[in-house]
Amino acid sequence: MNAGGDIAVAGRKDEESPPKLEGRGRQARAQRTRFTSNIAGPIFFLGDVLCLLVAIPIALIAYGVLRGDEIIPSVHVFAFCATAATFLLIRASRHSYRRTLMNLFDAEGDAVVDALASVLIASALVWQFGLIDNYSRGLTLLYLVSFGACLIASRPLVRGTIRHLAGSGSIEQRLIFYGADPESIGMIRKVIEEIQSPHLRILGVADDRPKVKEIDGLPLLGGLDELLELAREGELDQVLFCVPSMPRDRLLTIVEQLSTVSVDVAVIPAEAIHLAPDYRVHLLGQLPVLTLWQRPFRDVNGLVKRGEDILIAGLAVLLLSPILLLTALLVRLSSPGPIFFVQPRIGFNNELIKVLKFRTMYADQSDVRAEQTTTVDDPRITPIGRTLRKLSLDELPQLFNVMRGDMSLVGPRPHATHMKVGDRYYQDAVRGYAGRHRVRPGITGLAQVNGVRGEIRTVERAKRRVELDTRYIETWSLWLDLKILAKTFRAVIWDHDAY
């Protein structure tokens, strides 16, 4: 077992002996209990129950020190039971207790928020049953604080315990791949690259009709009889089929025979391997569907996003109106030409929008199609325009784009129609570039507050910008938008990439 994060692959001394399985059958089971990764969920459940219980004496001691008043135990026992039941039900509804080592560090929802909701629901029940006069609000508040602190402290401890158990072999998932032909072996190697985890132990590859005699780094174990024997000895947990060309009748026959022993059987479709990791798995009825792209702002999320834009942009226009008027006056007096520079750019659904900016270049030298990259000492930029660009004040008219729905406050920056990275168009230079157009473009974005602001001069920086834009789309939340807006001012002041 390799505890360093790589998948352990059982070795093989010679062609006749099984891979590191000598004497490990019933004797090994008698020596040590071994769990699969499904034990992670119950460990989280146990941790939450302990937090619920440990918070009680902490809250009581703190209450005795701060207040010292007597309490009526029966009312608070009822409140505790209601809190515990509600909290565990909420966590279960979030599938927090179905976790495995494969999704150990995935977002599981905010446990502290669930604790707050549980205490509020319990307090409402106390009021509903007419027990509120004997209910200590101070003790309830102290219990909420202590419970929340216990939850925060327990998360790294629980995850550390699970990782330790995996590293020591107490949690171990033993796998065998079925399919010993060149195409299947190629798929198996891709699967191994994708499922790096310390609790996985790959015993090897099995096939009743192997088309290869040996596989580098993977023992060839035999056929169905060998799989059945390993399962009976408790040395096998799961069989994974990676055979894209296997006839359906043959697959059903093998699965039927494997059903006579206690072992998990799963099929990995070729598409799931070739497209990994660029999809999410959803169910369409009972059928698994690999979702490659999904609309980010649908239904309520779309309303929240649009409401945020209208509210904040409207307030910004009112508050910044003196700056807008002063900037417009300076642009008009600094050089002949219009106050605004209107540029066609690519927006939502890959459609053209007209983006407003304060003009920063001499009118007769403006580059509407952005065919020429702006440089540090670009002679086309007016003196006042240089300052406006540095402080991003030239972008302020885009608040009106936000108000009319062409843009959003936060999102991927819209690019000009002929924008290039080096000598290649942006969409040709960076794979996945078109995915930015699934949402409205923004005045600022995740890329802009992470050092990728201003002109993009290299393919590496272009890829980094698209990567950050994609991350924003896939992880959007109202809190993320507010966080980006708060960071934008700092980025404008300290980032020297804009000119």
C-alpha cells in the first residue's frame, strides 16, 4: 500500500503466483478489520454526533461562569434533541454522510450554517409547544457558539483520521480491471491516472480471453475463476469493466457469475474515460448522463445575478456621477473627438455588443477592431487617457452596459473581435476559449483580481485568463461576486499590467 498519494499496484514474483496475496485470506481477516472508502461517511456522522454532545458541557460551564442562573433541564433536553435531529437530517439531505475518500475534500455545504438553522428550528419548536418562558436564550446562544466551534475544529481532525486509516491500510479498496486487450489496457491506464488516491489498491487485470500475454506494471491475474476465488477469500472489493467492444451478452454472463460472490461490479464507458475530467455526472431518469457544459445562471441564480447587477450598478452610477462628469469633461478638453469610445466586442452567446469606454486615444488613431496591441508608451494614447487607463476610469461607462443588460458587473472580460495573442486570434490560441461566452461579460472578473489584467501578450497568460474565467463560471456564487468586487479596487491600484 502506497500512502504517498499514488495508487498501489500489487507486484508479482513470477507468472504462477498471485500478486502479494499469499496467506492473506481468512488469516488476514482475522488479524485486522479492513474497511472500504464508504466508511468515510459514517466517520463524519460520528464526528458530528460527538460535536453535538461535547458542546453541551462547554455551554453549561460557560453559562455557569457568565450567568449562574438555574435552568429547567427538561426544556433544554427537548431543545437539544430537536437540534440534534434537525442538524443530522439537514446534513444527511446534503449527502454529507455518503462521502468516500474520492470526494473527501469536496465542498459539502457549510456545517456551521446548518447548525444555526437547527438551533433556530429547535427554538421555534420550543415556542410552538409553549415552553418559551422556561427556555434560556443565553444558554442557547452559548451552545450554538460552542457547537459551531466544535464543528470547525472537527473537520480537519476527521479528514486527518480518515487519511491516516487509509495510509495504514485500515481503509483499503481492492480493485481488479477486466479487459486484457490493447484498447482496454489503454483505457485502464487513463483510469489509473484519474483516480489517484491512497486507499486504492489495484491488484491487476483479469480476462477469460486475453489478447496480450503481459502488461507492463499490471499483473495479469487470470480469468473469471480467479476473480471468484479472490472474492471468496475477501481479497477483492470491486471489478471494473473497461472493455469498449465487449458484446452485451458476454458482459451479462460474466456479471451474473460474479453476482454469486460478495463483490462490487461496475462498467466504465469509454466516453467517461476519453472525456475525463471535463464533465459532471447527472441522472436523466435512471440513465447516467455526462454533462459537458451547463448553463451557469438558470432560474433563481439568473434572477439573483441580474438583481445584483441592477442594484449595484445603479448605486454606482449615482455615487460616481461626479467622477463620470469630470472624466467626460477632461476627455473632451484633452483632444478633439467624441467623449466615448464605442467598440464592438464578443458578448453573451457569442453575439456582438457595443461596449462603452471613455476615449483614451486620439480620435483619428483609435483601433476599433483591436488589431494592434497596446504598448507601454503607445503614442496613440492621450496624456489624460494614460491616467484613465491606469486607474481603470475609462471602464466606468460600462456601468451603462450593465444597466441595459449587455454586460454584468462580474464576469469574463469581453474581447474585441480581432484580438490576437501573438500572431494568432485568441479563440485559435486557447482551447476552451468559447466557453467564456456562456455568461454575460463583466467589467471585472476573477482573472482581473488574480494578476491577469490588461493586455495579454503571451499564450501562457491567455490560457491562465481562460482558466480563471472558466473557474468563475463553474463556481459562481453571490459571495464570490462580492469578493471579486471588493478585490477589484486593490487590483486597480497595485497591478501594473494595465496601460
